Amino acid sequence: MTIAVLSDIHGVLPALDAVLAEPDVKNAEHIIITGDVAAGPQPTAVLDRLAALGERVSYIRGNADRELADWYPGTTAVFPDEIGPWAAARLTSQQRSWMRSWPTTLTRHVDGLGEVLFCHATPRDDTEMLLVDSRPARYIEVFADLPGTVTTIVCGHTHMPFTRLAANRTVVNPGSVGMPYGPPGAYWALLGPGVTLRRTPLDADAVCAEVIAGSGYAGVEDWTGEYLRGRYSDVDALEVFAPADGRGSAPAA
């Protein structure tokens, strides 16, 4: 089995379409989306595009999916960013119910990799940080309750692609389709029989123009300029996220 892994689409339809058009994605036997699908400037369009793919796609519920799915008119729910409540208000009750039905983890056997566990941030929490330079003790702590049969963990959340050996398991982050930290493009991964990190080049001007034209979000020009033009590097993101991965503290008991 070959699996294309897409993560953190964040409501950016042209980036999603560019990845779906990749031959290796078209030919993959399955697509797994590891969360944070709709929280962005084109939430319903992205959900509609994915729903049309049918059972070929499996979904993991990320923290942003959870936040959007739990929203309802008149709620006082607090979102971590301004576009969240706007995106949530665009969704139908059916779309929110669908997102609530997504599991937080799933496992698949992949030839060459064995049993692979897919999650959003970590297997135990949808907001925890696992970074390419997280200390070994962090990985040991986070994976402590996983069965020994799991040989590979695929996670998203931090929007930065990497693959590394950690706690005697292969850990893969495909990066972000719609909000990459690093050079502009749509990042994803192909599994089976090995792990290949991929980047689909994008014309930032064209993508921004298409998103602006297809979104009613009042701050869409600022949003696209911030997230689709490579403003934040991986170094910038690591500096912000590193304190949240528990480095420097003792593992939880």
C-alpha cells in the first residue's frame, strides 16, 4: 500500500488542488489527512473538495478541526486566531458533525514500514509539540503507551516537514499544505515502501490572488501575505514552538 499524507491544509483550496493533482497522489492507494483541514480562508470549499473524493480519504481530527466542530451560533468559544470563528461560522451543521466523527488516531500497515500510527500532534494530545530537535526523553515520554508493534508515527501540527529516528521508531511530519513554515509551497509525504517528503511548488502570487477572490474573510489579504508567502522560516517557528515541547523539564510521572 502507498499512502499520500496531507496535513494542515487550513482552508487553502488552490494549495490542496495542486497536491491532489500530483501524479503520486493520484496514484496512491489511499490518502490520509492528519488534521487542521478547514480553519482558514476557504473552509467550505476545502471540505467539499475532500468529501468528493469519497472513501479513498481517511481523516484525523486536529485541534483546529475540534475547535471549529464545537462552535455553534452564539458560542463564546475562544479561538487561538482571528480566522477561526469566521471559518467556523461558514460551516454547516453537517460539516461540523462530520468533523466531530473523525478519530484522533488511526493505524495502517504499510509495506516497508510496518504498523504506522497517524495522529495530529501526538498520539495522546492534539496540541502537544514534537519537533525535529526535541530531546530523546520527550519522544520516550510521548510514545510510552504505544504498543510495541507501532514502528512509525506520522504527525502534523507544527507545519514543518521532517523525518527522524526517535525512541527506536521512525517519526514523520509531512509539513503543511496550506500554512507552511519555510519556502512557499505545499508540503506532503508519500509512504510505502519508505518515506518521501515532498514539496509541490506554488506560484505565491497566483495562489494568494485565487484565495483572496474565493474568500469572504475581511482580513484575507493580510492572512495570505502572512502565511502563503514564506514570511516565517523553520527557524522562526522552532524558536516559538521549542519552549512548548517540554525541553529542559523532567518527563511527566
